Amino acid sequence: GFPRIMNVPDVYEFAVTPAAVYVIAENGPNVLRIYTDGRKHPASEDLWPTYNGASVGSWEGDTLVFTTISLKGSKDNDVIVDRTGLILSDASRATTRLRKIDENTMEAQMVIEDAKALKGPWRITKRYTKQPAGTWAWDYACAENNRNPIDASGKALALGPDGKPLDK
């Protein structure tokens, strides 16, 4: 889910169309849809919280600026953002500035705000390096993941930086 989709260690594809930009992450597989056709976020009663949320944006010169809302929150207890075990709430909002900084590098600057889960804005910068022409992107599904332990109920547990389960 978002913002974790911007931090997986595998191949990304960025597809730009007139109505949307798609970030396709090999790990998952995950697709982040960023609508750039002028629409606004849905009204709160029409939101459907998902792992990647609802993203709308616009171009400011060569930079795509988009906001993401409607993420599955802490009540779902399964949207761990990173290896620290941070779980965002349903009140989270992220603003991302995505741009190409040179012929081989894309950069995403994200500011995540969540009054329920964070003490202040969380700022992250990620860079992506263009792979050589002809590089294959192989599908990878978490269902094949045998690194994470499974508890007695069948739930996959997330591992912390020390290799021990974060889940209690």
C-alpha cells in the first residue's frame, strides 16, 4: 500500500497518460493510480479506504504534485508502513512531488501528515534509477513470501529491523 509502494526494493514502472499517472511496483504487484484529469477527491461519504488510497494530482511544470487520502487505517491493523512497525491511521494525508531530476533518475518527495499516528509531518525523499534498455520486470507476489512467520490464526507477521515479529 501507499506510501510503502514508493519504498519497495524491486522494479518500478511509471506510466504517464493524459488522464492519469500509474506507478507500477513489481512487488505485490501494486498499482498506484494518480488521476490528473482535473477530478477532486471523492466526498467523504463516497471514500472506500484501500491500501493505496485515492490519489489526485496535477502538473506544476515538470513535477507531478499529488495528494493521497483514504488509506486503510490503524483500525484495520494491517497497514504497516515500514520496518519500524509504524501504522498510519485513516486520517493520514500524503502530498507527493514526483519529478525526473536527470535522464536516469526520478525523485519522490513525500510529506505524510497524520495527527493520530505522528507527532508532526513525516518527510521522505526516494530516488529511482532508470534500468538499462531490455531489463525484465518479473512479477513477484507476497503470497510466495516465506520470510515472514505465520501465527496460529494464519496471519502473516511483520518482522522488525531486528528480525523479530512486530506483532504482539
